Amino acid sequence: MPLQRRLPKRGFKSHLLAFNAEVSLSDIASLDAAEVDLLALKQAGLVGQMAKVVKVIKSGEIAKPVKLVGIGATAGAKAAIEAVGGSVAA
């Protein structure tokens, strides 16, 4: 039997996955900051210390304007932030 048939099949798991994080709109709303960046999220404990790339997802509501600096956002989250007078500068 050929070697590729005898060996078990393995899946793929990216090693860069440990450096990505997601934050919801309700988590951003719970912060008492007008400007949110990666360091503020790490200090608040919303993302891990190894996180390098953070994206805001539309899950929950936001009522106060907030400015995102260096943080990505989905299209729905960006629309919700801009609707209350905030901005996304990624």
C-alpha cells in the first residue's frame, strides 16, 4: 500500500490565529473611553496580550460616539458606529 494511504490525514490550523481577536459592539460600549485602540482593549482585558489584529463585530448596541484607532470593523459595525457619531480610522 502506498505511503500516502497509510498515513493519517491531518487538517490545517493556522498558527497566526492566536494573534487575531474579535470584540463586539457591546464590549466597546462598556468602555468609558472616547478613543479606543489596541492598548486600551488589552488593558481592559477584552483581548489577549498576544493579540495584534482586532476586529469589531456587530453584536449588541452602541449609544455613545467612539473613535476606533488601528482597529478594523465589519461593515455592519462601522455603520453602527458612524450612525451614533463615531468614526473608524483603521
